Amino acid sequence: MNLIEVGQNYGPDNLSQLDFSVAKRVKMGATRLRVTLEAYNVTNSDWPFTRTATFSTASSSNWLKPSNVLQSRFFKIGATFDF
């Protein structure tokens, strides 16, 4: 049995994520080159996806401890050739 019903405790942990993408096209004769740079979770928030919902009075209780958090910031670089 849950102490707090699902969806009732919104708290201060609202998702705050910023993704960024930049692309540049270059035409070289009959071929085209597209270079892209993508950055995910630029602000590097550690938003918890899930938390443990098991309550215990033991000193080692993990109640509301995050068990899965938003992936850390990462970057992708890519290129596409069309000919």
C-alpha cells in the first residue's frame, strides 16, 4: 500500500532539460555536405525518473531515494553526404 497515491506528490522535481542542435549545409559542386552538432541535457539536471516507494522505519530506509535519473549531458557530431 502506498503512503502517497500515485500522481499526488509533484514536489520540486519538475523536469528541466535543455537540448540544442545546430546544422550547416555546404554545397560542393554536385555533392552536398550536412554537418550537425547536437547537445542533450545541456543544463545537466539530475531529474529523478523513478524513486523507491517502499517505506520502512529502519535506519537504512531508502524511501524516496532516486533509483533512475535523467541521463547526463552528452554530445553528438554527425555528417551526411548526398551525391
